[in-house]
Amino acid sequence: MTNPFLRRATEYIRDDSAFLAIVSPEPLTTFVAKHKKRELLFDYPVRVIGTPGSGKTMMAGLVEFRLIESILRDQSSENNRSLASVLARCGFTEDERPRVAAVRIPMESEYRDFWELPYDPAVKTKLVLALIQARTILELVRNLTSNRRRAINEIRFIPRDGAGAQLEQIGGADAESIVARARSVERAVYSIGASLLPPSLDNIPEEAREPYQPFEAIQEIEIEWNGAPCRLRPMTILDDVHTLHPDQFEALFRALARREIRFARWLMMRMDALSPSAVFRSADADALPGLKVERDYLDIFMQTDSARSDERRQFRKMATDMADRYLRLVQPLRDRNYTRFKDLLGEEPPSLSAGQMNELRALIDREQKSLRISHDRQHKIRQIVDRYVKGAKSLDLGEDVRLMMFRVLLHRYVVRTTGQTSDLFADDPEPRQPLRVKSTIADAARLILNHKFNRAFHFGLDVLCDASNENAEVFLQLAGALVERMETKAIRNQDPALTPAQQQSALRDKSKEMLKDWRFPFARKVRALIDRLAQDCLEVSAEPNASLGAGANAVGILETEMQDLLAGDSEIALVLKYAIAYQAIVAIRDYGQGGKNWCLLELSGPVCLAYGLTLNRGGFLERRVPDLVLAEEKV
């Protein structure tokens, strides 16, 4: 059986029971239920924007009517009860009754083919819009009848006030006539796009030339629910609209932004369909001239605007839930009654071998002598470390970590006393700033031990979640690499739990493979850029005095410089756009430090795993835009 962690969620959508078994409601909770304009998400056109694998398609599939009906009808499982609760918070249901009839329309390549037809752009847009509307009607009826709870003649489409003429052009008032008209429009428009030689305008089939606007004509759908009438808001979800031609998308988006439309409409898209300025979330970046966000449309970015620590906590919860669901599909582990993914990730603190410990002690002895620090000062520094260890909550504070923390403080002491002159304290001067130990010093010690002695640094479920950059597909790819090793051990009748060293090895190998497999625009230049940035961060992180605490994994560009860059049309702006859109880096705007505002370009989790960098946030190197240009030019 194929490792389920390495299959995309879209592969499960064709099987409702399999999909519901693995889908997590957390993306809906995070991005829809908590949206500041939640009550308007069914009135305005909504762009749902995310990186590949952020959960757009999974979210679109979950809210389709046939699944909502299945969830509401079967409340015997805890899984369905939790899904029903989230759907209610998002507004798709109310009082255990459906409120929205949503369908997902995949925007496959055939829609883009219409843009190549030899017609005026307005004609091509009209054809695509008619095809989308026809297929939405057909999908709505399929969804409403899929669970065999009602026949087509038991579905009633309710027009909006004053839609008499439009009602006639969509086929009339009864569902069977509306479906028949939708089928004829779909056939007519599809024949135009699929023709070897497209017809002239005069020869376009009449069904495709006539007005067809069900999105404007239909306001609600009425069905029977538990013996009583139930009115639903119709909704279309256009998935992967980034596959359209940019000009085609602009024209379609403008058409869907008309205020007369009563259908709820969401457009799921990747970040690379946006401009560099929009990808960087610039405050003045509008989708289209004349259309203003929160006035004419709404955005759901599959990255939260909350504190980044909250992001990580939320994603850890979602990822843990998702991993446990997927684990039940891994037969060799299920047969051994493993139901919690966390139980298979050993988190016992690693330790150096006896030979490595001797090597570490010898290193520190040599440096103590070369640094000429008095024995009394060394004793005081050891006491500082011991006091921290005594009160710390972390279990990973073995002798190897304590020795490396001691080494870091020795070097910090030298840095803080260099250049001081005092006759009274010539042999043992007090540092300009008192030496203190924080958790970042312990993190720095572990990172340096990793690079000097290959002591495991990246392991445990929290590290796996944090390395995924709040992206479900990245999490599943990394987790899948771990599950492969677990399965192998289980088949060999070994304990499938992975040691920290085994986890780090699997995660590092998988991350390097992911970076190597990048196949997006400017991938070669992005690879060169992140390699240069990662090497710079490694150099600073390995400094014996740990000048940046837990280490660096980002560079900072002054906000004024970044604004100038995004306002222009340089190639480096495009390189950065694709680096963000495909999860090579993460941009953090208006990061205040040192009395200045920075735009941080933070290396993504897989990059940090591949290069052995910290996942702690905040450590960055100051750079200028020309530094980025020089880095990406070294290809």
C-alpha cells in the first residue's frame, strides 16, 4: 500500500469516506471561522490565496454540499461531530441544518484554452463565464441528489426579485428545465473550445450566444430537510484559478465582482498569480485597478495575521490531528496498535559518545588557555550555567550541553572585556554587561554541538510542525519520510519508534530532496539565493560566542529599500516573489528592531532542515538589496 502521507489530499476527494477519515477541520477554523469579515464571505467574491499544499483544495472539498449533508446526517463519530461544529462556526450550517449549497469547480487547462480563441476578449470571457455557470448548476443538482435523499423535482430554485427576464434565459423556474438549459449551454460552449478549428462568430451555436446568467438570476435553493423546507445559499468554488491566463483571470474576476450576483463565489489560487507587491502583502497592493479589497472583494490568505507564535500553536494542533488520522491508514503500524504519531517520535535527549565528550573537553581546555581567563572567572561562569540548569524546564541539558554553554559564555566574556583597562581588575575584569544565560544560549549550544559533533538537533513532533511553515502538504511530505522508516522497522519486527538521530537524518535527506525538486519559474536563481543566505546564516550561527543567540535563519532589508524594490520591475523582485510563493522563504513585513523597520526574508523550514539552521525566529543578518542581487546572480 502506498504511504498515505505521500499522497495529496485531492486523491482522497473522489472517495467521500476516505476523505472524511483524514481531513482536518483546522484550516476552516483558522482561516474562515476567525476571519474578521466572516459574515460577508458569502456576499462578496473571495480570493483564497495560499502556497501549494496549504490546504485550499482540501478546504473546498470539505464544504461541498454532499459532504456537509453526510456529516450532518451521521453524528455517530467524534470526527463528524467535530467537523459539524466547525462548519457551523464558519456559517455553512445553522441549528444542525445546512445553510449553504457549495460545489467545487476545478479550473482545468481547458478553461485557459478559451483565451487562445480568435475572438475579442469580451467574447472569450463571456464563453468561459457561461461554461462555469452551467457546470455550477449541474454540480449543484448532482450534490443535492447524490445521497439519494431527494429527486431533482424536489429541488426548487428561487429567483431574486425582479429577475423575470433572466429566469426565462436560464430555462424557467423548475429544476428539470434549469438543468436541461445548463446541459445545452455546457455542450455548446465546450464544443467551441474543443473544436479543431473554432467557428466564426456568426457560426457560434445559438445556445452559447444567448444570455445565460444563473449567478444573477438565482438567489436561493429550497429543499426539504427533516420534513421541513430548508433554504440554501448557492455557492461556487473555483479551484486553481491561477491556471488561467493573467488577463483572462482579470476579466473573469471583474465579471464575478458584479454586485448583482447572488451566488457566493470563492476563487482558490496560488500566490504566484499575484504581483510581487501583493505577495509581500504590501498595504497598497490592490488586485485590479478600480477594485478595492474589503469594498469590492475579500481575501483569505492561508497564512494568519495573528502573532506568529499563535500561528505555530494553531498549526501544531492541526498537524498533530492530521498525522494521527493518516497514521490509521498505515497498516504495519495500525496492526501494532500505534494510533498517536507523537508516540513514534523519540524525544529522549541525545548525548555525545565518550570519545566525543573527551574531544569536547579538550577543545574547551585549549580555548581556556588561549583566552587567558582566570580560574576564578571560569568558576563564576560555571556557576552561572549551573544556576540556569537548576531552574530550567528543559530535559535536554546534559553534560555536553552544559559544557558547550560554558564555552559560549567564555567567548562572550572575552568579547565584553576586550579593550577594558583597569589596574585594579587587570587579571579578571568585570564584563561591560553581566553574563546571563537564557534558553537561547542552550539552543545555541545544541546547534553548535550538531555542527561540530553531529549531535541530533532537529527531532520531535514540535520541530516537525515548525519546519512545515504552517503548510499541510510540506508537513505530510516530511512526516511521510519518517513514516517510511517506521514502516521498514515494523516490517523487520523492530520497534518502529525513531531515535532523534534517525529523525534528523530522514528529515534532512527529505528536505534536500524537496529543494532539489523545485521546478517553478526562477527555481535555479531561487536555489542560488537561498544557498548564499543559508551559508551566511550558518557562518554566524557557528560563532563560538553565539552572537545571535539561537542562531540566524533570515536576513533583514530595511522597509524603505524593500518598498522601492517592489515599486520597480527588477528581476530580483520576481525571484523573491516565486521564492515566497513556493515556500523557499517567508516574508515578515515591518519587523521592528534597533529603532528601524525591517522586512525579514526568513528561510523556510525545509531549508533550515537541509542546512542545519535553527527554527527559532528573530535571528537575522542585516543586508541591502544589492546583496540579494549579487547572491542570486552567482548561478
